[in-house]
Amino acid sequence: MEPRAFLVAGRPVHGEGELTVHHPYDGHPVGRTTYATPEQVEAAVAAAAGVAAEAAALPAHVRAAALDHVSRRLAERAEEIARLITAENGKPVKWARAEVTRAISTFRWAAEEARRLSGEMQRLDTDPTATGRIALVRRVPRGPVLGITPFNFPLNLVAHKVAPAVAVGAPIVVKPAPATPLSALLLGEILAETDLPEGMFSVLPLPNERAAALVADPRLPVVSFTGSGPVGTAIRRAAPEKHVTLELGGNAAAVICEDWNTDEDLTLAAHRIATFANYQAGQSCIAVQRVYVHEWLYDAFLPRLVAAVQELRTGDPTDDHTDVGPLISADAAARVEAWVDEAAVAGATIEVGGRRDGTTYPPTVLTGVPADARVNTEEVFGPVLVVTRVEHDRAAFAAVNDSVYGLQAGVFTHRLDVAFAAHRTLEVGGVIVGDVPAYRADQMPYGGVKGSGVGREGVRSAMDDYTEPRVLVLTGVQL
């Protein structure tokens, strides 16, 4: 098994020290690469800084053509890439295919946004002293971007760093998660097929402890990080002078409101919640973790939810019929097990699940969980649902807000006034009405408040984060 090259300033290279990627399901090796040396890291950063002016001046058609090429090549190699995602990440192949589809869309959407990025004209003669003046407000890149990505979406979350950077003409240095670098390296290979200038992108496999030097490097004025809260907080403190965007996860909640009360309603909600609490083995920052159910619907809803969870098939992620695969490591599965056991000792009831098998933890439903249990208050990042009875919708909204996180929430209601009340009341970055909080369209602003981070992903939103406004005032213009 030959080691896969990584990319320094768009060129394939090998480093030193072997990084072997193992399949989370059974531990067999699925690929190899090497770590970038300090000299290679320096070359990548220097190249990004050196090409920044040229990249910012690239015509829109050049940026858009590169993005279109990546989208097209991802589509052509979709099954190969999906199998690679499953091999290094462990997610069921049907969800890996969905991730590839999203990445294809992300690059296509970025190409469209690159063509639309035109600026705004403002007439200034609204005041007599500004007669004959007009302003053009354009957005220009802040400079090279450092993108640090997690293991749970090893292709699409890299896409969400890279595609907006290319769209605005900003060089980017990507540090993928050490557990899942292979998908990012393949994406780098496809980028190398484009006509983007050398230095526009690098993909550097590095141990996490070496990321601090990149965060501190003044030649990378923008840092875009997706990952754990403590690491994101450390990045923000270490780089107060930089423009930092952080997507730090959460313990997403779904609310079953009083009016969501027919058999069809409850069955639909049960299946959507069961699926999207467990679809990445719970390793998604907007996977459903907490469920709040109106008290007079609770007894009808809970058995439906348990039955829907029991229908999920757990096992080999390469099987097209598998719904739930392993967690990323045995340590991750053991941590989830410990948190569930801790809740059970404190009085919670395990309605289904609760028995770990190596790296696999089964979809689990808990009731009667103490409010201060970690499965309630922290991000489980595993296939665990906590179901709680509430007196009314207002109490459910208050319970959703009783969290250090605020990424997204799902509100099952048919009523427009309840939907707007949820949007007004819930302290989250997004409210999904009639569905689970795990819904995300890749073009919409995506991010959270409180401990869930700062800034927004989504192609256009990330383009705004990577750029800043620059004003041109023209004088003596007859309007």
C-alpha cells in the first residue's frame, strides 16, 4: 500500500513519519500518507502569502471554472469517493454517498456565487454635500485562509472551507483531521487538475499539536475551524487579532409541540428523529440528542420512537442496508458508554440500546434522565437520544435554551404562530420547522451562538467571512 501524496502549493509531495488510516469498523488499514515536515509547512504558508495578490485578482471566470471542474470530477468519481469516506470514517456507505452529493453541490454553488460576486452601488447624493458622488462597495479577500477540519464529514466539511476560498480568490491551507485525511488528499488531487495558480491551496497532514503554529502564523489572517469546543476556544484566545470562524457543535434538540398530535404526525416525527439521531452514529453536531415532548403526547410518542430506533440496522458500513455504523474509535465508543452508564446510575431508564460492541454503540433511547447528566448538558457525539416530558410548548423552548450550546433546533408544529415564536425565542443559529435540527442546505447560513461558535458556514456566508468590504467613492458623477 503506497502512501498517498499530500499537496504543498498544489504539488504532490511526501513527508516524513507514516500516518496509517484504519477502518473504524474492524481496524484494518485502508490507506497511508505521511506527515508534512516543518519545511513543507513553511513552503505551503509562504506560497499562500506569496500568491495572495494574484489570487485576489483572478477573473471570476477562472475561479468559477476551477470550482465547476471540481464539482464535475467529484460527480465522475462519486462511488470511489463514497467508498473512501466509509473506509476512513466508518459511516454507512449510503450516508457517504449523500456526503459526496453534498460536496458536488457545494462546489457547484460556489461557482455560481463566484460569478455573482459583484459588489454594491450606493448613491451618496442623499445629502447635499455629497452631490455628484457615488460609491462602489466591493468585497476583497482578507488574505490566506487556514482551514482546520474534523473527522465526521471528511469531504464536505473540507469543501466548505475550500470552495468559498476559491470563489473569493483567497489561498487556503487545509489541515484535515489526522483520523481521516484521505478524502481531503483526494480533493487536493482534483484541485491540482485546475488552472488555479501555484500556492492557491495546500493540504497538510499534521498531528493536532502542530496546528498551534499555523494558527499563530500572521501570514494566515483568517482561521476557519470546525471541531470541539475546547479547541475552538483555545484558537480564539490564541489569535485575537485574526478573523476566526468557529463551528463547535452542540446538543441539538427537537420539540414535539401540542398541535403535532395525529398518529401520522407522531409516526413521522419518530422516524425522522430516530434516523437523524443516529445517521452518522450520532457524530454530527446537529444530530438530534434531546427530545422534548408535550406531556399529553408523550405516552403515544415514546413507543413509536423506540420502535423506529429498533428498526435501524447496525453493522458493517460497507453494506448498503446498514443504517448505523461504528464510532470513529473504540475510545469514542467507550466514552459514550460511560456517559450512558452514568445517567443510568443516576436514575435514567435505558429504553433500548446501551450495550457497546468494540467501536460500535447501538442506537440508544433514555428517559428519566437527570437534568444535570452529561448526556443532557454536553455533546454526546454518539447515537444517544434523551426524551423528556414537558408541560407545554413554552416549557420545551425554555428547556432547549437551557444549554451552553445553540446550533440548531427542530420544532414539530403546524402552526405559523408557534413557528415564529420558536424563531423569536430559541437561542440557536437555525430553527427547522416540521423537521429535525439535522437538516442543512449547503447554501444557507449555518452556525450557532453561545458555545456553538461564531461566524457562519454555507457558501455565501463563508465568502463574507473570508472577505471584507472596500469602498470606492467616485466624485463629479452626474446621476
